[in-house]
Amino acid sequence: MKTAVIIPVKTFSKAKTRLDLPPDKIENLCEVMLEEILHTISISPQIDKTIIVTKEEKARNIGEKFNATVLNDEKEESVNSAVAIADKYLLENNYDASIVFPQDIPYIKTQDIDFMLNYKAPPNFAIIIPSRRFDGTNALVRMPVDLMETHYDEDSYKIHMNTAKEHTLNVAMVFVKRIMWDVDNSEDLKFLLEQNEKPYIAEKIKKILETD
């Protein structure tokens, strides 16, 4: 099974506005989180390709360090439009399945990807991991790649569950804590720093927050 990861990346200066941090700290935080998730994906034997969809030059440079394919998202309309750009590329290059991850789940580990994909049931399946507050989708696995369109908006995990069930009987909602821990606001960031999962990443984030 030829599997690719899709990571839509918003321009860093426009991202994470709910963190209530200065723009330079948000940009540094975005860089640390993206680099860590790309590192994890790059050493996963389950993943054949990583696709970043962005117009952020810093994200492009980080992606190239990990041999990711970077697709231009010049209009940056939405997460859904970014995923659609990646879907077109993957279909043209004969990929079987895709996983959409956000860039803000830095504690993800390779065993989390393995655990999630244990629920795959070819030839048609969807796997959904919600966010910690169950108001978003932190992983969406689709086989085939064009099994369904994405719906990243309010309560996206519920919409994705319902939409997936319209296209296949093989739908699994899976709970993987490190994938569920995303960073949307200051409370999420505080929660993340309290978890003893990747101390070296926590230290990097703390240094960013402490910098004048």
C-alpha cells in the first residue's frame, strides 16, 4: 500500500492567532512543531511520501530538509483547498492512501502511526482521530485518496465520520493521545508542556516562550 502524509501549512505569520503571542514567537513555534512532525514521519516505515501544501517559504525549507514534496498553496483559501491540491498530486502519482495531519501535533511518535494504521481495511476505508476537545480532526486516513472530500471546519471530526460512512463501511474512530494533543490556544500549549512525552521539544518551546 503506497501511503502519503499530507500536511497543510498556513503562513506562519497568520497562524495560531489564538495563542496570543508575538508574531516572532508564533513563527518560531510553528517551525519547531513542523520540524518535529516531519522528523517523526520521515522515520516511519509506513509512510512513502510526505506532502506539504503551503506558500510559507520557511515551511518549504524545513520540508526540503526531510525530503518532503512541497506543493504551492498560493491562494491559501482553506485547509480543504490545500488538501485538494495534495489529493490531485497523489492521484496523478498513483498513491493508494493518504493521511492528513496538522502541523501542530509535535508529540506524535512513529508507534502512533503504526497503531492508527492497524485499523486499515482495504480496499476502501477511513480512519479518524479527533482532537483532544473533540472539535477537530487531527488525523484523517483515506483509501482511496479520493474516497471523500475533507470538511475542516467546526466539529470536523463528526462531519468526517458521517461523510466517511456515506462512502465506505470500513470507518474507524481511533484515539491516540499524542495525535490528539494539538496546539490551538494558550491552554493547549500549557497542557502540552505538562506532558512528559518529548522533553527536548518541551524545552525548545519553553525557550521560545521565555525569549524577550
